[in-house]
Amino acid sequence: MKKIMIEGMSCNHCVAHVREALEGLKDSKNIEVSLEGKYAALETSATDAEIKEAIEEEGYDVIEIK
């Protein structure tokens, strides 16, 4: 499970955009996006760079991937 700290989400539409971006990654499952916690978590075989690129293409900043 990877946890991604994200800046820039301010509403449920933001959450939906991040979720859609993560759904587009290979082998993505168990996706959780938290507006209040400013994070997303998922299981995926995508690299950290691919995750970061997918989220940043939607206009949000990736602070950290654990």
C-alpha cells in the first residue's frame, strides 16, 4: 500500500480528479482519497514517478510518497 501526501485538494471534485488519475495507473486497486487528510492511498504496481506524474497532471502537488 502506498500513501501519497497531496497539496491543493479543496473539494470533492478535487478528490474525484485524483481518484480518476489513480484509477488510470496499472494494477490500481483499493484506492482511498481523503480531502481532510490531504492524502491518497492505493495498491499499484506503478512506480512513484508514475504516481506523481498522474496526480500532478491533474494540477495537484505531491508532497511525499510512502
